[in-house]
Amino acid sequence: MTGSIEGLERFDSPGKGRGLRVTRAFKVGELLFSSPAYCYVLSAKERGCYCEFCFNRKEGLARCGKCKKAFYCNAKCQKGDWAMHKLECSAMLAFGENWCPSEMSRLVARILAKKKTQKERCVSEKLLLIGDVQSHVEDEDNERREMNEADLAGLHRFYSKHLEVPEHKDLLTLFSQVACNGFTIEDDELSHMGTAIYPDVALINHSCLPSVIVTYKGTSAEIRAVQDMKPGDEVLISYIDILYPTDDRNSRLRENYYFSCECQECKSKSKDKAKMKVRKRRDPIEPDVISNMVRYARKAIREFRTSKHIKTPSELLEMCEQSLEEMGTIFDDANVYMLHMMYQAMGVCLYMEDPEGAIKYGEKIIKPYSRLYPPYSLNVSSMYLKLGRLYMGLEKHSAGVSALKKAMAVMEVAHGKDHSYVAELRKEIAQK
Ligand SMILES: [Zn+2]
Ligand SMILES: [Zn+2]
Ligand SMILES: [Zn+2]
């Protein structure tokens, strides 16, 4: 660990390398530890909604007088952020509309700047810890390598004035380490706010049956138990969305983190059947018809992902509806591939400000979600939250309050009872 945390210790987890375990009991909802970010960056698209320095969400933030693009609570936050913001402030002015580094390049620039300016021992230890993770540059596929090269080019183009950019090979290694160890900071509805590095949290190994959940308070990460833990239990988070069947989860883990999971659920595959639920027919559906449809579903999901930034919202909605219709001939509505496309369709409806459309999909998603995810899941709470807020917006108060209360039950455990999100939610429920 970067420092010692009461009740926790580093250990060698069999088959996984270093890991983290508890040395005392923790109850569901209890905070294991809170971890400040070593380095973080607010998403460019969230500028103006959050303070760049402390990630406070509020109205009336003050903008940087020079670039007019960064927003802060007050002069104190602005001053605190300057060491990082100065990497971008004048460059944004110089490049104007053409300033477009990826979030990854932005985070790496900050890590490099921090490495250079801060010479204290604790910082080098933290970086050592990041470097501790195996680098997998060699076995990377072409697609990822090309992405890395684009990020790298962005770093040279937008940051070379303020940074000594290291050698190509070292930089590639750093990018792949950050890709493996970066955490996405998300809000209460799981919308992406930024990316950060938490060396202590990066120690935690993966399981599809996680014992803890990570939430964010400002720029810090908080780790809370979602299962009762006894001394000696390993602390386990999920690196991926655990909605999907075992094969899909493991290809995801191999692609992004270079390992396969051997947790109890990956061995027993106990939920796979429910996750791949097919329609009830008088004559059972042939296995090869099902596997063909699974192939179709995976392709549709991939195609949607790559079209997301190219197609118009109505084209995207049509893609969702078409694939739902096709899959619906074989798959039940509670099948995870159906749920995936419904979730995407709901997102498009929200973007298009079509609350009725969004509710239509959300109502189909929420029940299977609650069954397929573990009891305390941010995917479930955020879905209840979105639905609840949509109902409230349409003056459907009793449905709204009921959904918001269900979100609250999860969030009190995952975020803690005193989190500002929970306080906001309490207000929303009381208001009606
Ligand atoms: Zn602030
Ligand atoms: Zn500025
Ligand atoms: Zn697993």
C-alpha cells in the first residue's frame, strides 16, 4: 500500500499477484477506505458543470479569465488547479476549436507533469506502484496499438510546449499502464465525469462477485463493503459490467486487462442461463439457432458502439429497434443482449429529451436488472434514479417516489448515508 490503512493489508493473492485483504470484519455499507486521486482530469464535455479542481457540482462556477474554458468554485480552487491547468490554458487559446486531445492524453500529460514537479518520496512510490502493474505492450492487438498511437500523437501536438515528452517506448508503456489502472469517475446516474488514478484502489483484484463497490466523493474514491466481510477476506471489485454471461465477461477481461477470471460465478456460470433467456415456444429452439442469434447480438452491440459518434440520434434509435426486433424472435425481453440494446435506446431517448420513450425502455429494463445484478449494484440504483426522475418530471409522483426510494436503498450502502448524492435524493423525495 502507499500508506498503511487501518483494517487492511497487502498480500500475495494466489494466482493473481498482489492484492488487498481485510484484517478485521466489515459489515455491508461500511467504509473500508477513502483514497485521494494521485492524478485526475475532468471530462472536457463536463466543463462548466463541475469545478475542475474539486469536482463540486454547482451553479454559478467562475471561469478562468484567460482561456474561459475551465470553471472553478472560487479563487482557492483555481489556484489549487493551476499546476495542472497551466498545461492546457494557453494551448486551448492557441489551438482554439482545434484543441482536441483525448481524455487519456490529458491524464497522461498530468501524470508526466506531476512526475516532474513533485520530487517527494511518496510520489515516486506511488508511481512505482502504477508501474508495478505488468505492462502488456507486446501482446496488444492492432486496434489498441493504433488507439495508443493516436493518444500519443495528441500528447505531442497539444502538450509538448509544456512537457518534456519521454521516449516513444516509455510513453507507450505509460499509456497502457494508465489504460489498465485508470478509473472512470461517474456521477449518481453513472454518467462519465472524468478519469483518475488511485494507486491504492488499483491494488484491488477483480471478481464477478465483488465484495466492495467504488464510488466517488469529489475527486476521491470511496470503497464500501457490499457483502459482510470477515478477517482475511480478499477485497474484490468488479473491473467490468457484470451483467453479461461468463464468456463475454472473460473476453472483456482478456481484451482490457489480460487475464481470465476464476471466481465462483465464472466456474459455476449459475446465472448464464437466465442472462441468455430465450422465448418460450411449444417446440424448444434449436441450439444452433440460439448461438447464431448470440453472434448477431454481439455484432449488433459492436456496430452500435462504433456508430455512436457518427450517426444521428434517430438513426441510432432505429439501429436499436431493428436489432431488438430481430433478437426478439428468439430472445426473451429479459435476455441481457435485449437489455443492452434497450439501455442504449433509453440513452438515445434521454439525449433526445423524450421522457416517455426513455420510460418505456427503463420499465422493461429495471426488473431483469434487479434480478441479474447483485443486491447492491450501481447499475440498478442509477436505473431507478433515472426512472424516478423521469416519473417526477411527468408529475407521476407515486411511481417517482417509489423508484427513488429503491435507488436510495442501494445508494445508502454504496455511497454512504452522508453522501451529497443521498442528501439530494432525500430532498427530491420529500419535495414531490
Ligand atoms: Zn472547487
Ligand atoms: Zn485557463
Ligand atoms: Zn468471474
